[in-house]
Amino acid sequence: MIILGIDPGLRTTGFGVIQKVGNKLRYIASGTIKSGEGELPQRLKVILDGVAEVAATYKPDCAAIEKVFVNVNPQSTLLLGQARGAAICALVTHELNVAEYSPTQLKQAVVGTGRATKAQVQDMVARLLALPGLPGTDAADALGIAICHAHSQATLSVVTNVHPALSGLRMKRGRLVG
């Protein structure tokens, strides 16, 4: 299974692509999409086109994206939400199922604590994927989202194998939902 992780941002959107084979995770690619300065519609188009290009290039089986957290500044939260929406549109245009995870879920899955720092996430992503160096913070978060999804899917698979009546359910906020 190839998983595309997205860390949305209005200036910089991170992406990370991993492959899950059994219990092993393998790094495929990561990077950032920079929307630069300028008018909001053009910046959103850069994000939409960039995520679409990544999806077309790596042909993932599914995608995962980080949820928006509420900033002190409501305007920043709204702008981030629009960037996230552009990324989600690109993913669903490529007919990908999109899972959503909070920053706390990402940190818990990758580092083992929901209060991990960005540096800790970078370090653990590099270790889990046997990378030769540390990825940038946005790429590390995107790879972390993909790792989080890989772990969530593994848990869901175990549960449905033990209790076949639960097949068709999915994970949402750490819980099984229909």
C-alpha cells in the first residue's frame, strides 16, 4: 500500500510518500509545495496543482492529511483551512480516500507522546524510515501523517480480522466508526 501524507500550509505544504509492506515502512519521496506570495486564489491554485502533481506522480492507494488546529488568530485559521481544502480537493480529484489526523495523533503515532516537539518528530520519522538525514519540518510532518495512517490501518485490519462483523468500519479520532 502506498500512502501519501499531506501537511497543509498556505505558504508551504509538505508531502510525504511511503509504502507499507507487511509491518515494514519504506520511504518513497517527500518535499514541499511552496505557494509563495501573492493573491490568495493564485496561492491556492499552486497548492491544488502541486498536490495533484504529487498524486499523479506517485499514484498512492490512499491519502492522509493533518487537521487544522485553531490558532490564536482566527484569520490564520481560516487561511490554513482554505489551503487544506485545496489539498483535499486535489486528493479526491484523484479518487483517493482521505483520512484526517490531528497533530496530537500524529505525534502520538510517531514519537509516542502527543506533546512531542517538531525536532522529535523529524528525528523519529528519520529513524522509522531509515533516512540518511533529517527531512525538513513540513516534509517530516507529512511523512508522520502517512506513518500515522499506516499504523491506524494496521490496527483496523487486526480488529476486523478478529471480529469480522466489524468490517466496513473505519478509524476516526482513534475510534471505530461506521
